[in-house]
Amino acid sequence: MKTPLIALLALVATSSLATGAAAHVVAAPDAAKAGSYAAIAFRVGHACAAGDTTLKVRIEIPDGVASARPQVKPGWTYTLERGPDPKAAPTAITFEGRLPNEAFDDFAVLMKLPVSGDRLVFPVIQTCEKGESQWTEVADPARPDEKLSRPAPVVTLIPAPNPTGAAPAAHQH
């Protein structure tokens, strides 16, 4: 049981590092099963500029996410922004603390993902002592991922299996 888990963690780490070379705030993992609960970490790889320090990370929660709960981080506080319905998922989560340029950190959010759709885009605003970086660009046919300078983190939704489809496979070892 440990071997598949270790392999999965290695795959997630490798894919996140590869994505991180092009973008400086990424979602890890970058894919999750539609309709599931998933803990997504938003990885901040550096500050807004050399020698700067990150003070805030604001993550916008897309429509369709049924719940979003931030993970408590020692040394950081968080604020939930909500729309008019206080029982609905937050519309944004802002973490506040200090992250020096030479370090990276993950800001995790446990979410109930929508049952349909192909991807979720999470615009992120990174506020630093000397400025701000808006990781909000979204790829489209005119501007593919490699043309974006500040892409928003994206989580691809993996369709859930059809429960009315074929009979479940027999249990094997």
C-alpha cells in the first residue's frame, strides 16, 4: 500500500515542479476527481521581486465549489470573503504572514469540487512589501499557456465514473 502512495506523491511533486518552472503560483495537485473533496495546495515559489517578501496570498474560489476551508498555517492568519449567502462557500481566502523571497510555501484549501466541468481557474493575488503580482491570466486559443506571463493556477477536473455504467470489476490481488 505504501508503494503506490509514494509513487503518487512523487508524480505530484514532479508535475508540480515542472509546472512551477513556467508559473510561480501553481496548484498541487493540478488535477482532481470531479465531485470529490480535494486538498489543493497553492504553491508560492518566490516573492513579487528579488529581495522582496510576500505578505498576503489571496486565492479566489471559482463558482461551483461547494465548500472551501483553509488549512491553518503557523505564523499566518486567514480571512474568508463571502457573498450574500453566509452558508455558501467563500468567494476568496486571504492568507497573511511573511514569506521571504528565498523560500517557498504552500497554502492549502480543502474543497468540495463541482461534479461537472473540465477545469477550475483560481486567480491569485500575491501582495509583497514592494508591490503586487496578479496571477490571473487564463489561457485561450489566442493565448496558450506558454504565452502567459502570470497564469492563474488551474485544476483539471477528472470525470467521475458513470455509476449506472458497467458492473464493478471483481476484487483481485
